[in-house]
Amino acid sequence: MILSESLLIIISVYGLNIRLPEQQLWLVMLLICAANIYTSIRLHAEEPVTEIDIFSQLVVDVGAIGLLLYLTGGASNPIIWVFLLPVIITAIMLPQSYAWYMVILTTTMYTILMTFNIPLPAIEPHSPNLQMIHSGFGSYEMLQQAHAINDRHYFNLHVFGMWFGFVFSAGLVAFFVVELAKTLKIQERNLADARESALRDERVVALGTLAASAAHDMGTPLGTMAIVAHELENEYPEHRFPDLHEKTLIIQQQIERCKQALSVMSESAGELRAESGRMTTLTEYIDDVINQWRTHKPTAKLNFFIDANIETQAKIIAERTLTHSLINILNNAAEASPPEKGVDFHASWDLYQVKIIIRDFGPGLPSGVAEIAGRQPVVSKKRGLGVGLFLTYSTINRLGGKINLYNSETGGACAEITLPLLNTEKNDDNPGTGQAPFITG
């Protein structure tokens, strides 16, 4: 408003040569600047901005517009339409009651300006002076023609002013309405994301409660199974029953693995991120994730590739839940890919974030899985994508990262994971690309 009003004053005084009370107009502009300075200070205060604050700001704007119009012809000024702008803004941003208050205020100001104003002396119409009629018919005729030309000039200028006022007001209305609508859409999107995040967190809490209950209920059966498996191992020695003894050992190993998983679940329940992980370099963390995954899939083929500056000592929190999430995605990819092709693991990072792309060479994601993954558990026994993928989404989002599932153009499914880095220390003594080679293992 300050820039637009200043431009209009300059055009009117120096462009159209209209004699306006310039000093009073610039004084009003200084008052508007002072109000904006106060508003800027208010926005930096800790107290939240309320509806009263917004309405008060709009009232100040209406008062400033009223003073400017009072000094420039009042209701005869074509820019009188600018009173519509605060009405539209109030109707969009504030409750209905405030909109009606603004309608009453602007209507009152408009009505007052119809009677009380400083006219525009340089362009107001004039009528012939009756005292000069007796000075001669020729002089009177010339004077009447001069006044008609002056009135026509005033009418043309007023029409131009109305056109300019319409264009100016329409542009302001369009600008403010578009910006406000954009802001409202962003707020609605943020609210929708917050509701979705709350719903996802509620599901995670419910799954965590069920997992804790299941861990408690499964402890006793697993203990009984471990005792029975140990007795079977003693009853069927290896030298007499080699096949049965080997199967018994496998059963014991799987039972022990289940007990360890339940133990980890119980120990990590309720821990904070800083307590459930440790700070480590990104390269060490990736190696640790791959080594842990190898214990689950020792025979799976992994195509490992790093595209980053290995001299950049990127650091990350090696959180247990994040490790389990990455291992879960690797397990799903290994189950979907043919054994001879394996899984692609591509990692790249910079000073701020790391991007990990895990790709399989299977049939790809089923239709609709990518759209609902992360919002609710996916029921798909064939691919094994279910609660694990849902928890993976929740974990990565909780850590400030993003995960995107999509089908590759050359076949197979891709999981693209972006995670923020904790901090980085760049080795300036030996800069270079440090790009690691492509490794097949």
C-alpha cells in the first residue's frame, strides 16, 4: 500500500499537475509507515497474533485510506473503490462478524467522504461568471466555450481516473486474494499432514501396545520350546541321528533369535532417540546395516554402490529402529528379486543429507501399494509388505526423513530414502571426489 499510494501521489502531483495538499499526504504516509513499524515489532513478540490484532490492522488501513481520500476529493476520487480491499480481506481471513463490522466501517467512511472532503481544485468544473454576461456577447460566448472545454477535460480526466481506479483496485484485489488463498491452502495442507501424522502415530502406538503384549505372551511358549528342543538334542545325539540332530539345532537357533528379538523390543521400549542410538560416521553405519542384514540373508546377492565424497565425515545417529527399517526394506527386496540378480543398494550424500536407493528386480509394486504405504498397513502376503513397511515409514518420518516407493522403468521396485545428517566435518587437507567403485557381493 505504501508503494502504491506513494506512486499515485507522485503521478498526480508531478505527472498530471493536480494541485494536492502534498505535505498533508506525505504526513499520512509517515503515519502508515509508523503503523507498519509497530506491526513488525508486534510480529516478533512471543504473544500469538489474534483476530483482534488482524482486525485492528485492517481498521488502521481503512483510516489511512480515509485520510488520503479526504485530502484528494473524497467520494469523487476514482480510487474510492479501494475500500473494497479491506472488506474482501476481512471476509477471507476473519469470522463473519468481523466482516460485517468492516462493511459498516467502510460504508460509514464512504458516506462521510461524500460530504466532508477537500476538493480537487485543479480539475473541478467551473460555470460561467454571471457578472461577465453584460461585458459583451462575444466575450461571454468565448468564455462559455472555454468553460465547456474545461468541463469536457474534467470529464475525460475523471473517466480516466475511474478506469485507472478500477484497474488499480482489481489488481490489488486479485493480488491479495490470490496470496491469501495460497496461504490458506498451505495451512490446510499442513493441517492435513498433521492429522495424517497423528493418525499414523496413533496406529504406531496401537501396534507398539500389541507388540508389547505379544512379547509378554510369547515369552513363556518360547521358553518351553527352548527346553523341549534342548531335550530333543540330548535324546537324539549327532552320531546316531545326524539329520534329526541338525534340524533340532536349527530349531534352537530360530528360537534363540526370536528370544533376542523380544529382548530388544522390551529393552528399547520407551527410550528416546539419543538413548536408543549412538553417533557414528555414515560409512560405519552403512557397513553395520549391511552386516546385520547379511545375518538374515547370508546367501542373497547385493550390488553395493557409493557415490559420495568419502573424505566427508558425515555423521548420523545409529538408531536401532532406523536400522531395523533399512533391514526390513532390504529383506523385502531380496524376497522379490531373483537370486541371480540380487538387490541394488545405492548410497549418496552431501553436507546435509544422505539418499539411499534400494532396488529389486522383481515384478514391481502392486497397483495402489505406493499410494497407501505409510498411511496404513499393507496386506500383501506375497510380497511381505505389511506392518513392517508401515513402521518403516513412521520411523523414517519421525527422524525427519522421507521415503518414496515407485516402480523402476526397467523393472522392479525402488525405495528411495532421504535422511538428514547429524553434522559433517570436511577434510580440507585432502579434497577430492573419493568416489567408491561399484562392488558386487
